[in-house]
Amino acid sequence: LQVGDKLLSFNIAEIDFNSPDYQQYTWQSETLTTGDNFVETTIASIEESQESDIVCFNGNNDIRITFTQPIFVKSNGIYKVKEAYYVEVGDSLIIVNSDGTKTEVPVTQIDYFTDQVVTVYQLNCEPYDWFFVNGMLVHNK
């Protein structure tokens, strides 16, 4: 990936990200509208860093996320954005399939890895601050 590349995103009706009141960690909604309204968002910057605090969900070690990566979850019936470290067993990850349907995958297992340093990339995208990592809906930092 490089600056200027396009990523798949979608317009979330429940988020007015142009509002001065929108804050990713305080946003919550009882609904999360998906559907086939995919849009493109453009990588505006990429920051490379070294991290040793990595989390994986449900035994899927192919998707490694830093502790501080914001991701969309459903927690106690409410959609919100949490840093990966704060996701709990019982929360649901939001997966968006290629046809736009949303799947809520319950978190049944959380694995924390702190024993090796890995290279990670923080993507800043515009105009939409969220995109998909292997189908999982994540947010810019």
C-alpha cells in the first residue's frame, strides 16, 4: 500500500464525521447501517512503527492488531469504537462481507502477544476514517 491508494469503505448513516461533536471513542449507536453502499477512501498518509503489543481474536493469528487500533464492535447491544485492547469476550466484531451484509462475530477468545517486535502500519484515510482489514471494520487512529 502507498499514499494515494484507494481502500474500500462505506458511508455509515449513523456517523456524521463532519460534525464537530463526532468523537470516535464516544460515538455509539443502537444501529449500524451497512448495505451495498460501498465507497472509496484514499490513503492520505502511512506511518510505520515497531510494536510489541499485539492482539488476535478467536484464534485467528492471521489478523494481528495493535492494542491501540480502534475497531468497531457491538458491546452490550450498542455499536461503538474501542481500542483492540479493550475488546472483551462477549463483544462482537463487525465483519462486512463483499455483498455489503454485516456479520457480527462474537469474541470467544482473545490472545495477547507481547514477546516480539513487529512492524505495523498506521493508515490515515480521507474522506472516510474507517476501512476494512480482512473484512473487519476498523477506524483510523
